[in-house]
Amino acid sequence: MDRKKELKQEYKEIKIEGGVYVITNKRNGKKYVASTPNFKTLNGVKFTLENGLHSNKNLQKDWTQFGKDNFDIEHMEIFKKEETESRVGKKELERLLEKWLEKLQPYGEEGYHS
């Protein structure tokens, strides 16, 4: 039983980092900007792209056409949750995302946002 408590405590102490990330097409420079409460979910984003399931159809089309080696995924800003929070705040993530959308302007020929 003590081992179970130890594992629970270890899990609670794991630092969860979320924030804003950008997927950049190396061929044409287009950018897709998004946020996540946990950067570990980027594996799921890659999975959806590799299997043709991503919700952004233009990004998906280019990923399928050019292949994963022609894209970079970069963390733009990391948001660390406070010790007292159980997860990264949704409002803070929305604020960070808006900041990076404004800064990078990934619209039209510059990106995958409409």
C-alpha cells in the first residue's frame, strides 16, 4: 500500500508544461499556431497528421504532400502550471495563443489559419 501512495505522490509532482507551439512548413514557410495544456499531447497531433486526420485541412494537405520531414514543430512559449493548480489554465492558454497569432500572423499565404 505504501508503494501505491509513493507512486501517486510522484505523479502529482510531475511538472506539466503546456503552451503555444508552431508547426512550420519548411518548403513554403506557412505556419500553424496552436496551444496545448500539455506538450506531451504533441505526439497525438503528429499521429493525426501522419494518418490524415488533422482538423486543419490545408495543413493536412501539405503534410501529406510534402511529408513529415518538411515540417518543424517548435515550442514558442511554455506555460508552467503553479504548484497549487491541477492543470494549466485554459484562459491563460487562450491569451498566449492570441498573442502568438497576433505576432506571427499565420493567415492566407503566410499560414494555415483563416
